[in-house]
Amino acid sequence: MIEITHLVKRHGRRAVVDDVSFTASAGRVTGFLGPNGAGKSSTLRILLGLDRPTSGTALIDGSLYRALDRPLLRVGAMLDGPGANQGRTARAHLRWVAQSNAIPTTRVDDVLILTGLHDVAKKRIGGFSLGMRQRLGIATALLGDPDVLVLDEPTNGLDPEGIRWIRTFLRSLAAQGKTVLLSSHLMGEMEDTADDFVVIARGRVIASGTGAEVRGTHANLEAAFFALTEDHAEYRVSTGASTATRPEEAG
């Protein structure tokens, strides 16, 4: 389980995460939604030990990420792509990550096959398309066969077949009892993938619950999302002119 409790992150006097609380449960895919500048990236960075909160906690199975021994065996994450050396091959990158957490190198071939990268395992990452880089990021997250996955925009750059693959794959992981926290701007895809949703805007949770609970009386998740966030978007367009609010935080 992922448990975020009264999380606050301030930059000076400005709160980019403001008293955020939610859980992502085992056996379910939780969609983490919000407009640009909502505080999603800051929340995920704190959860993964990349930043420290001003107050509150972000726990994985009751522990801080930085307190986990061999964390890749517990948590698989992808933020901002694979983060790989462009001169390395896909196989070399995965072997290096596996060795860092004492993961058997036999697992490298397993995740290459799972993500459809086995045929390009010897290709240098600098020559990868955006979709291939996304698949490599997912392969890296899966190396330790973790019970918790945290993925930020994993379908970015994927073609329709790839998007369908990640949807089916994440649903299969949840069916195995794993916890999946998924951030994306693709409302239709999120509606087809996630069981539960957390909607955040300007650093605060403005809605959470199952798909039916968040949709309410709206026709679909996209309509509900726009209704919930219409006063919180980074950019707004009005009749005959456009106006922009100042970005509060990237992500």
C-alpha cells in the first residue's frame, strides 16, 4: 500500500503540495490526475525519496522509500523516462541497474521480453524512439518484480498497440495483488485502466474515489475532470482571447 498523509511541500511561502492525503491499495490501479502545476510531480518525488516534504508523510508499506533495503525489490518507478546513459545498450543499462540492487541478471531478459524490447536489446539507447524509451523505463521499473509500481506518464510516445499493451499489462499486475499508482493526462485511457482516482489541483486533493464516484453525474471521466479542475488550470481560454495563470509547479 501507498499511504500519503497530510503531505505539505513549500517553496518559500508558496505551497506546491498542500495537505495532500490519499492511499493507493494493493490489487488496484490508482489514477493520479491533475492539470499542469497541480503538484503531482512533487508528490511523486517525495514518495520516491527524491525530495523531502515540509511536513507530512509518504509511505510505502509503512516505510519511507529511503529506509527500504534494496528498494527496487519493493518499488518500481518511472519518472521522466528511463534516465539511462544514451551510449549504453538497453541490455547493458538493465544489467547495470540489476547489479545495483543484487537482482539476478537472468531477470534482464525477462523484462526485455515483457516489454517487447528483446529484439533491440543490443541497440544503443541514443537511437531509441520515444516509445522505445518509455518501454525501457517500464522494463527498468519491473526489474525487481516489485509489489508497488509508480509510473508517471508511461504511455507518452507509445503507439496505439503500445498503449493497449500497457493498459492490459497494468491490469494484470493489479490482478496479481500489486499496487499500481499511475499518473497520466490521457483521460480516456485512464478511465479504461484505473480502478480508483485521485484528482489534485493547486496542491490540494479535490476529488478521490472509484471511477463511478469521481465521474458522478458526468458522462465520462474527461467531463468530470474538466468540471472539477476548470478553475484550477494553468492556462484558460476565454471567448476571443486567452489568458494564462502563473505556473505553480511543473507536474
